[in-house]
Amino acid sequence: MSDFSAYSAHEFGPLCTVLRSVMDITAKPGEPIMLVGASARDLIHRGLGFDSELASTTDIDIAIAVADRFAYQSVVTNLEPEGDTRIRFRIDKWSVDLIPFGGIENPSGTAVPHPDGQTVDVFA
């Protein structure tokens, strides 16, 4: 397993800030979260010793394990929505996609985080 602690705070400051905020707002202390998307790719890339530039994105993707729609809503209820995806929020000045996964999935790979029944692909 790679150890990212030596440079994550320095090189991934915004990501670390957002992760701390997400961990602070989850409904239960220690709620599992998973870093996904370009931020995860960049962290792994650096952890493997590569320093070449990678294509950048303007948001941070974080998956959070939740039991159901109500648990997801309790996490995002006080966040500032951004855009019209309904999973993107403004956290610490950053655009963050909070992707629900886990018990909320039905069928596997699909979640319904809002009462209107609109589905979200959790593999995004």
C-alpha cells in the first residue's frame, strides 16, 4: 500500500481541506468515504512516483457510503448546491460531487438520492 502522507498536505491542499469538511458533515463520525475521479488518479499517480502533468478537472469527486436516501440527504442538506446535477455542491470554495454508494444502491451501481426518483450512476 502506498503512503501518501509525505506530500498530500502540500500538493493536495484543497483536496485535504474538502475531505476534512466532508468528514465533519457526515451524519455519523467515521462514515466511510471514498475518493474517486481525477483527484484519486492524481494521488495514486504521485504515490507511484510519477510527476508528469495529468489532465486537470475543475471539481473534486468524493463517494460517500450511505444506507439510503435519507442518510444522503442528512449529509447534503446544509450544503450549497452548485449547478443542476443535484450531487454537486460548493465546499470550501471548491466544486465537489458527492456521489452516494453502498446501501443506497438499488440495483447495484444505481442510486436514487432524491425523493423525485431521479437516478445517479454511482460509477461516474
